[in-house]
Amino acid sequence: MNMINFVFPATGAPYKGHRFLISVMDKVRILNKSLADRIRIHLTLDEDSSQEMIKVMCENGVKENFVFHGVVPHNTLFSMYR
């Protein structure tokens, strides 16, 4: 399966739009499940401190679309973009 990866450098701040990303993934899942199964959104957030967001992901059935990396060094972030 050819995966589609997005990198989203993030902090826990509410203005970063995490809920919007969850909502968009939910819409994609409803409209085209096979496409949604191929999408991964890589977040530079720590999973342990994102429990409320993870709860919303699970409620919307999109948890598997998100990958938590925690804080990553600048060089690692650039390699993720590549």
C-alpha cells in the first residue's frame, strides 16, 4: 500500500488546529475509507500529554491515522519532510 504522509510540527497549544485535523480525517474516512487507510499524519507531540486529543481521535475512528513522535531535533524534522 502506498502511504501518504504529512508532517505537522506541533505544540499542545489549542490554536494549532489539532481538532481541525481530526475533523478532516474523519471526513476523509467517511468519504473514502481506502484513501483514509493510506494517510498518516506525523505529529511532533508527546502521546502521554495528548490524551484528550487521543480520546477525540478514538471517538472519530481516526487514531490510526496519527503518529506521535514527541519533540524531535531540528535535523530529524527536516529528514521527516524529505
